[in-house]
Amino acid sequence: MTDNSEFNPELVLAHKFPERAFAYTERDVALYALGVGACARNAVDADELKYVYHENGQNSIQVLPTFAALFSLESIPDGISLPGIQYDPHLLLHGQQYIEVYKAFPSCASLDNKVSLAGLHDKGKAAILEIETKSYERESGELLCMNRTTVYLRGAGGFSKASKPFSYVNYASNQVPAVKIPKSPPFALYEDCTQASQALLYRLSGDYNPLHSDPSIAKVAGFSAPILHGLCTLGFAVRAIIKCICKGDSNMVKNISGRFLLHVYPGETLITEMWLDGLRLDLKRKYGSEPWFQQWLLSERISAKDALKFAIESLLETLFDVKLGSGTLCIRLTYMDSKASNSVERNQGFKRKKTEFPVAEVEAESKRCLNGWQGDNLSKCSKFPLEKVSKPCYLALLCHRTAVYFGGRYLKYSRNVSQTRWIIDDERMGEASVEEIIGGSILPMCQGDNYKFHAAGREDIDVRMLGSGRPFLVEMQNARQIPSEESVKEIETKINQLEPKFVGVRNLKMVDSHSWTLMREGEAEKQKQYAALVWTSRSLEDEDLLSISSVKDLQILQRTPIRVLHRRSPLEREKIIHWIKIERMAGSSQYFLLHLCTQAGTYIKEFVHGDLGRTHPSIGSILGCRAEILQLDVTEVKMDCFLDE
């Protein structure tokens, strides 16, 4: 048992978790899908093959929403070794997992996890920790998802100093609603058989708790054999929901709350029962057989727009004798009714109160009011479909085209040209930008409204981009004209002939939206080659040159450079220097030309001068002298993307 006198909740609450990096590839995504039973029944299951294979020519595999649970594994230190906590690690249990998904996950990505303590509770015989992890895509800075992991530290309770048990919560109480299993029969049911080796397969996704693989550890914890991971059973359950309710569309799942009350042994059968609740149960009674409703059962709410959209889809298909599909042309129809507009206008003259309630509180109050109305009373007040109107409404029509993409590789010949437009206090930094030169040349040809520039990484304004160039995409918005292949080649020629010659373009062509995914996937694994002019504080001997040139696959540790610390997370990154070659400059013993190949994301300037010891080892530390980089060129970005055909 734990000496609970050593449990100090004040120290636990004061602890600041470090930010943690997490990266994954398509292989990790596919391995996880297999670990939660994808394709176990049928190796060519039409609904699940997309999670492990590039089915039907798709450029990337799809990611199950429960894959997000892996992001938080790195966030919880080994053994929960936090200050103020003493407990037996063999008695730790994963009790609950809450996930909010904000956007679809790419098939490979590098993430930055921001971790905080969301809850701490004394339950007498156990202590409960709630740890919240917010995962941001490193390149874009976008928030992908949030995990809240609840762990039970058995035997660590009883640390409260007051008569009332200690309890701390750092999130809205209604954020995770309590779930009660209805007495009515389930709306849907799905049965899955786990394999005897299921826990061993799932642990390959990074959850190496020996409770799920070591019989002796499982026995100490009170189990007859290793048990299945709670997150593995959660993955099975959400897979069943996607298959039965979402018709295979995993993007419909927006939040997940799983509580692990009973253990499961590998090899046992899992039965997932599904219910609908609240107002949506009433709609299910009336329209549960309609496809449009089944597609939106798991969304947080059904808007009137979406309800109308899905209700008329089948009618339009029948009326026009066509199948519903998507294309590049979008038509926006706006229906306006004078009677409804007048009621809105009458309210526009009043001042709005400055005090606004959080969305969560408004939703909770709305649900509380609705709970007082049940059955027929609610149906009378919220009739659906709506009653017919006698007077036609006013129709406004707007047409626009979805984005079209142009891909290629750019070269930057100037040391005073930024990649994107750089303005500080209304003053331009540099003479021009790659974004404006390329995008500004393509925009008139397409007669679009605007454009966005994307690239596989970036170089500093004073660094040239040479060799075969850096992959880029131009996203053209609402293009009114689609150029021919010949016109695109003419634009490439025009850019390459611009004076002064700041930027060049290679292999410019129109591509589809999947090229964005391909570029991002390759970006995580790419290697880059550089040439740098370096000065050292002492003359170098032949032994020094040999020492540098013999470097192969050198692992370095880089803390976020001081020069970018104001806009980047303070993290430590392990990077690989694949090879280095150094050659003397004629007429000098202190100036050298350095050629090197590194892993993507390596800060080259800091690798040379050491950044006050924040990068180690560095060229300066290896040579035992001061080293400064005077000029730097990127000579190659090794990616199989937009290469010459």
C-alpha cells in the first residue's frame, strides 16, 4: 500500500507538464486499425479496407477517429512520476477516455501536444487523475483534437486533509454528459470476436503497459491473465458505430467518451449495443429509416439546413433521374421570405447585452428546458416536416467553383526574397516573395478571386533554394477559367523569364486536391541537402577536415532556436545529420565550404554555431572552436513530388 501522507495535491496541481512531440506515418495508422479489429472478419471488407490500404487509387489511407487516443500516450510520463504522488504502478488502471475531434486526421503528421492537469480526486481507496492533451499540427498550428485521459491509482486515495474528500476539476462539468444505458432495446447491435493475440497486436501502437502482455504483472493486479487495453475495446466500439450508424463515414464522429468499467480478456467476443437519446430518439421514431437521418445520428446537432438538405436529396434524384454526387461547380441557393425577414428586422433595433453565456451553458440550459417536454407535447411544438406555405419565397442564386490546384517546384536565386509576403509595421521585408511572383502570375490566367500558396517547408529569406527546387502548391479560389496544359507551360516560361531573376519554376502543372496530402506526407520523411560558407575562429588542420567529413548518421539534440523562440514552442527535437563533406576555400585556412544532408526540420545555422549550447553536438563543439555560417543554400529537397517527368 501507499503511504498517503506523501501524497501532496498542492504539488500535483502546481506541476507544469512539458510540451511533447508526436509523429506518425501511414504504417502507424494501418497498424492501429488492425489492432482494433479492422478487416479481421473479412480482409477485403469494403467499409474497412480504406483504413489499411490505398483502395480504388486513393492517395492516402483513412484514419479512424480513435487513433487520436495514441496522441496522449506520450503526454503521460512513464509511471505517472509527478511530484507529490506516491503509488504502486502495478495498480494503475485506465478508467476513462474522452476525445474531441476538430478536423479529419491526415494519414501522417508531426504534432505538438500541450498537456495540463484537468482533474484530481480523492476516492478513498484510489486517487483519480485526469490529464488533458491538446494536439496541434506542427506545420499549420491547427488544433486537431483534444484527449482527456482518466487514470485510477489504486491504493493512493485517502490523502484529503479536510473532512470533505479532495476534488479538483479544470473543465466545464457539462462537457462530458453522464450516460445512462436505456432500458429499451438497442437501435443497432454489432458483434466482434477479438483474437487471442489482440492485446499483443494493439500494444505495437505504443501502449506498452505490461498489464496487457505479462502474466505475472496481470496476476499482481488481480487478473487471471493479461487483459485487453481499454482503448482497444473503445476502438472496436467506435468501429462498430461507424459501420452500423455512419455508413462507413468516420468523419461523422466528433466526440467520444469511453468509460472502462469491466475488463476484457483477449479472445473474448465484444458486443456493441447502440442507442439514440433525447430529441434525436423522437426523430428516430418517425424518420429512423430515412438515409439522411442515419447519416447524422452522431453529429452534435442537426441544423435546419442539413435536415432540409438530406430530406430533399432523394426527391431531387428521383425528379431529375440522376445520382447525387460532387463536382467542382457549386451553386448556392438562398431562399428568403418577407414575413420571416420582418421578424428578424424588428429585433435588429435593440441593443444586445454585453454579457454573453458560454456555448456550453446555453446548450445545457436548452437541454434542461427540452427535458420538460416529452412525446406528443414536443412533437406539436416542433412539427417536422414544416407546414406548406401559400406564398412563394424569393430565390437568390450564386455560382462558384471549388479550388483548383497548380503544383511544381520553385527555385529562389535571391538572398533578399521571402517565401511568403512579409510585412512588418506596414513595411515590406525583402524585395519580393515567391508566393507573389508565382501566385500573381497564375491568378490572371485563371481569373480567380484569390489564391493560397503552400510549400513543403520553407527557407529563411537569406537562404537560396537551388537544385531541383522545393515542391509547392498554388490553391486558386473560384477560378472562372481552367487553363490548358499549353497555357500552364506558357506561365512557367513567363515566370522563368521575369527580370530581375528572383524565382524560377520547374514542372508546373495542374494537379488534384490529393496532391496536398502527398506533399504533406513526403514532407515528414524528406531529406534536405545544403551548401554553406563557414568561418572558424582558428585554422583547421587536415585531421579536423577528416573528422568532420567522416560523420555518418549523427544524432543531434536541438532545442528551439533563440531566433524563433518567440513564435515556436520550446521543445527538444532529435534530428539526424546523414553525412557531411567539407572542403577548403582557396587562399584561406579559416573559410570552408560545408556540404551536408540532414533530416527534415533540422536547423542548419544552429547546427553550425551551436546556438549557445542549445544544439549539441554542433560543428563548433566538434571542432572545439567558434564556427559561424556566412551564407547558406538549400541544394536539394529529396521528395518524390512534382519531379520532372
